[in-house]
Amino acid sequence: MSTDAPDTASTATSAGRLRPGVLARYAIGSLGTGGFSTLPGLVLTYYLTDSLGVAAIVAGLVITLAKVWDVVIDPVIGALSDHDLAQHGSRRRWMLVGGSLLPVFFALTFAVPPAVGPVAAAIWALVAFLLTATAFSLFQVPYIALPAELTAGYDERTRLLTWRVVVLTFAILLFGAGGPALRDALSDPAMGYLVMGIASGVVIGAGMIVATSVARRRPGGAGAGEGAAGAARSGTIRAHYAAAFAAVRRSAPFRALLTTYLLQALATGLMLAGAQYVATWVLHSQAAVTLLFVALIAPAIFAAPAWGALARRIGKERSFAVASALFALAALSILGLQWAPGDWVYLPVAIAGVAYAGMQSLPMAMLPDVISHDERANGPGRAGSFSGMWTAGETVGFALGAGILSLVLAMTGYVSSTAGTTVTQPAAAVTGIVVAFSVVPAALIAVSLATLARYRLRRHDIG
């Protein structure tokens, strides 16, 4: 298969605006991002603890180890992506490899035979999820690097990332609501998880493959950022990491933005992992997990363009702060579930959904600005180093979110079980679930606002 993709001229109109086809194909890639980020975070811990009998702390360890591996390889993939851009004029090759392999590994993650026992089940899930995470990173790292190369316009990047987040929020709704619904449609839990894994993996992979078509081939192939390719050419892991960490050290705006995004990924990852537990043990309804996702994501689909409009008016960084504060307040109000469980919770969740759209689109639109700012002083071709570290930071956040939830469950006496077994949770475990879903995420968002205040880039700094 050829790795050629559209060249520079084909991505934009004569007025400098990105063509609708480019916007659409890039956005469709978020079917992959949304599916992989949502479904394992939502159901994998619950699958291990409540279908396969894996202890909560071990289930958290499985997910955390897979994510740690992701963090280890992301900077290397970023350097390799920069090398491909310099040598071949496109980042498409690794994106195609990741998109092709992910459906297979994703299905295997949810194909654990129940009869193997908790220990073997944990090992199976760990290996399969490690492979899935590797395939995802091969796609995601160069995918995140593309906006800085697709357009140089400050507002046009916001437009590009706004439509990406519209698809991303739709994907979260599709997988967050549709995944558990597909699983529950079958009477056999093991078969339900397997069918869910196969169907979801195919959709995720298809979205990734479509997005590879915007990884344009630069005229002349080689020479697109030769200075950034040196580490990759050297072939040493140490050189790959040196290139990635050099990007972090020299860019104060990137450090501030990355830290903010990491903290927010931790908060949202914690809530994502906790949603199934809230539905089961607080709201006492398996259907509630679907309703929670509808309440969160449906408003976000419509809110993303509004956050883009606000960013054009008051700036991306100020709009990002507004969205973050709104999310923190909505999350904190959910603490009321401790005393009055009920359907009222869908209102603050919907408000959080409006804020979540801004928390996704705005930092992603700010990242290409950071890359462009760095290019002025250090030359082009290093976007992969930035996107590798960015993806690693996001992965750390989501991994630690699930890990913190598992730790809270273990500390509060959560009782794991196998499918079909009825258990009663202690009151302390139910309280831990509520606090992990409300107070802790709100506190993390509050801390992220302090790091966001250190982000100094403004429109006039980008040009």
C-alpha cells in the first residue's frame, strides 16, 4: 500500500482555509481516539473484577502496566514519526500499521475464556492490552502531530480541532453507550464482551485508516525537518528520549499545557473508570451507565463549536480556563449522591459534558501553537517529539485515573466477584465510589487551573 497522501496545496483553499474534506477525514480519526480512550476505561476494570474474578488491586495493576508501557514507547514513536517525515515527507506509514493491527488486539483483550481462572485472566488481559496500546500509539502520536503541519492559521487550527472534538464526543457517546449496550444484549457475559470487542475494534480501526489520508506527502520527501531527524537516524533509544525531553525542556508553554492536560486526563480517567461502579452500586441500575454517557456526551457534541467561537473572541487559554472551572463545579456537585442517589445526577453530568467539549478541543488547538512557537527558534520537523510526549502525558493521566479508582476500591473493602455471583458491597466502598467520582476529580481540575495560569502564549505570539 502506498504511503503517499495529499500534498500541501491540496489541503487548503486559495483563501487559506482547510478544505471540508480535510476537516472531515482528520476528524474521523477521532473514532479511534474516542473508542480506545473510552471503552477500556469504562468497562475493562469492571470486566476483570466482576466477570473474571480478578482482585480490584490486580485489575488496576493490569491497566496501569499497559499504560506505563504506552508512556515508555510514545517518545520513541514520536522520534520515528519525525524521521519518517524527514526521510519520506509523510507520517502516514506508522499510522497505517497501528490502524491495521489494533482491531485484532482489541478483540483479544475481551476474549479471555472465563474458565482460565483469575491469574491467567489477568495475564491474558495484560498482554493483549499491551499490544492494543502499542498499536494505538503507532497511530495516535503522528495523528496528534498533524495539525501543526496542516495549517499555520491560529483560528484555523481551532476550527480543525473543533470538528475533531465533535467527532470525538460522538465517538465517546457511541462507544460509551453502545459498547455496554451491545455487551448486555447477549445473555452470555463472556460472549457479550467478545462481540463488543470485535465490533468496537473494527470501527476504531476503520476511523484510523481513514484519517491516514490527511498525512500529506511534502514535496521533495526528504528535508522536512532534517534537524529533528538526527535522533531517529541514530537508532538509539537514548537518542529518541533525548529528543523528546529536549522539546519539553526548551518550551515553557509546552510544559504548562502538558501538565494541565495530564491533570485533567487524570480527573476524567477517574470518572470514566468509576461510571460503571456508580451505575451498579449507587444508582442500582445497569442502564444508568448508558444514561450517564448520554448526559455527558450529547451536550458536548453541540457545545464544541461554541467553545471555538468563544476562543476566537477571548482567546484559547481563557476559554480553556472557563471550561475547566465549569467542569470542576459540576463534578463537585455530584457528591450529593452520597446522601440522595437519584436521577438528578444527570443534570450536573450534562453541565460537565458542556465543559468537557472545551477541555478537549481547546488544549488540542493550543498544542499546534506551541509547536509553531518552538519552530520559530529551532526549525520545523519536531512535531512528533511534542506529540509523543503529549500522548505519553495523556496516557499517564488516564492510567493513573483507573489506578486511583482501583486503590480506593481496595482501601474501602470493595468485594470482587465473578459473573452471575451476587455480592453486597460495604457502605465504605459505596462512599469511596462517590468520592472518587466527584470530589477527587474536582480537586484535580482545580490544581490544573494553577498550571494553566503559567501558559503565556497569546495570539500575537503565534502570528
